[in-house]
Amino acid sequence: MAYSETKVIMGGLAHVPILIFIVNFIKGKFQSITSKVVEVKTEHPKVKVVEVKEEEVKSEELNATVFKEEAE
């Protein structure tokens, strides 16, 4: 028995809410699974910033170290 075009369209439209319910049900299941995932806290590493101190080097000390390196 052949169905008329109107009955086919009405049958398709009647099933749309059922399909929407199934899609929302599956989507809700995935959202509940992802909400159970443990959140990882990103903490900044505890780093102490140290300033570099520049020391003046006397020319006598510089010459002495260069002389010692050449002697070896």
C-alpha cells in the first residue's frame, strides 16, 4: 500500500521531537562525564629573583689572573 506524500511528511515531522530528545539525552551524558574530570590547578613556580651584582675589578687583579693563566 502506497502512502500519500502528506502522510510521509507528517510521519517525518512526528519523529523530529523523538530524535531531538535522543540527541539531547546523549549530549547530557557526555556533559556529565566531562564534568567529573579533575581540574588541574596551574600554580606559578616559586622562583626567587636575584639581582646580579657587578663588581669592579682592579687592573692589578686582572693582570695577575691573566699572568697566572699564561704561566700554566
